[in-house]
Amino acid sequence: MKKLMAANWKMYKTAGEARTTAASLAALAAEALPDDREVLVFPPFTALSSVGDALRHAPGFSVGGQDVYPAAEGAFTGEISPAMLLDCGCGWVLTGHSERRHVIGETDELVGRKTAFSLTAGLKVVLCIGETIEEREAGRLAEVLERQMATGLAGVKADAVPDAIAVAYEPVWAIGTGKVAGPPEIIDAHAKVRQLLVSRFGEAGRAVRILYGGSVKPENAREIIALDNVDGVLVGGASLQADSFSRIILA
Ligand code: PEP
């Protein structure tokens, strides 16, 4: 199973800036990319085409949208459809990122509809899940993961598994805060996610990639990706500079 090394550029970079970063990334990492690594970049919508151009000839690299609306087309001002993402060269989309759940107010149910609709439309999906600090301290980790997995994967058909879906475990308290979950916390949460995948999809659930996200940096990436059931990482802040993200990719 290839490790999936994903970059979330959030609401950073103009199209030109994103092209420059993507081109440097390709120059730094593409030649040296080991066979067991795959790279995925989620730029803002306005930079999808320029990043796609910059990465077109970089084997092992792909591009995805940070969000999507679960309809083919229609009166949904400000939204973007799976077909539009595919048209910009995207192979992937992110659903349920914690900033969309907690800043924009997306519900579990909407995340589930986005996930299922995107898969049917031909995109691969990274479904993000994770607990807040209050939920963790109240001993509700298992319950939150179970609920987010059940609703997030509600409409997912067995033929999407394992290749078209990955799950990113991102504890909300570790995103953009500099606080990394420790190895015991990551191992425990990823084991829970694996068990939920297997109970939902049977043996195929063992081959679904589970990514860790939350303050991953060049200094901690190697230790994190070596942990049980960690099949890649989703990186925000430390992916914005080509040099830093390429050190993570090659960690
Ligand atoms: C993210 O945006 O998914 C993320 C994990 O951010 P950071 O790496 O900055 O914590």
C-alpha cells in the first residue's frame, strides 16, 4: 500500500504563488519519490488549474479540491461540483475537513452526502474526521469517531473500497496549533478507525488508507508515518513551503 502524503493549502496562495510552490515541489520531490509514496495537493479552487499544469509531468503527484457540493449543477451560488473539479484536472476531493465542520458549520449528514456524491461522480475522496478537545476530555473519542465514520460513509458503495477512499484522522485540537497527538494517541485512534472500516467493509476495510493530520512537520513526519495503521499524512501549515513539504514527503 503506497503512503499518501497530502498537502492542504487552505485559503493560502494566489494561482501564481501556487504554481511556483508546486513547480518547486515537483523539482525537489518527484525525481526522488520512492515507489511506496504518492503525493496529493489540495490548493484553493482558483489555483487548481495552475497547480495541475505544474504537476502534470510529475509522476506520483495528483491534485484535489478542498471541498465540493453534492449536486451535478444548479442554483448553488458559490459552490463547485464534482464535474467542475474533474474538469480542472482533480482526481480527489477532501470532505469534512475540521475547518469546514467547525468554522463553516457543516453537518455530519452533509459531509456524508458530499462523500457519496463525489465517489459516484468519479472523484476519490479523503474523508476527514476527528474529535475536539472537549470531546476527548469527556471520554467521547470512540463515540465521535463512530458517528463521523457512520454518517460520513453512509452512502459509500463497496466498490469504492479500498482505492477510492481514504480517511484522515485529524484531532481538532492538533490542527494548526503546533500540538501533535503523541504516538499512543495516534495508534489508539487509528486502530479504532481501522476497526470501524473493517466492520463496515469487511476485509477490504483493511486496505483503506488512514492518514494522520495535525501539526505534522519535517521533524516529526518519519516517526508518525511509521506507526501502526498510519498510511500517510495530511499536512496544512508545513505543506505551504515546497522545501518543508518535500522533506515530509521523503521522510
Ligand atoms: C490540516 O489542514 O488538515 C492540518 C492538519 O493542518 P496543520 O498541519 O497546519 O495542523
